[in-house]
Amino acid sequence: MMGQPTKGSADYYKEGDWNIACSICGRKLKASEAVKNWQNFYRHPWHDEPRQPQDFARGVKDLIAVPFSQPETDTFIQTCSMNGLSAIPGLAIPGCMTPGNILFDPFGPS
């Protein structure tokens, strides 16, 4: 023959109150004694823990843009140089070279 189930500390009548189970330990307690934590779970007051302060930390936005910028104005202008005046292929500059002019030949006889 089996005995009667044992009664716990929350097994009593209180008008307008009811029993609930703690979300941590699962034991019964009266709803009026329970506390609601930040995750919306009800539990014994001694199981309640504060929310982690790091949950409220906010990052600082990095300003990665430069303070100002301007369009690039570098343009390459070819000027006639001694090698540009020569008629040597690879050194001559169009519009500057003089046919037959060989002032300096870096590829010349060694």
C-alpha cells in the first residue's frame, strides 16, 4: 500500500493565491512569494540574479572617414628630355624625338 504524497511548504490554502513551480529548482511556491526576473521567469527570491551589466554596453562608432578629401589632380605631363629627343625605341617620346638622333644609348655597345 502506498502512502499519501508528502506536503510541501507551499501546500496550504491562501485566498486568491496559487502554486507555481520555480523556474530554477522546480519546487512549488506561492505566486505571491515568487519574483519575476529579467527573462520573465518566476522563481524563488533566493534564485533571482541581476542582469549582467554587459548586456547594456553599447559600442562606440568608429569614425573611419577622413576629415576632408579632394579630387586627385595629378596629371602626367611628358617633357622632352635628352633621352626623349633620341630616336631610340623605348626611350623616345612621341612629338619630341628627332629621327636619327642618338645622344645617349643606354643599350649601346659595351
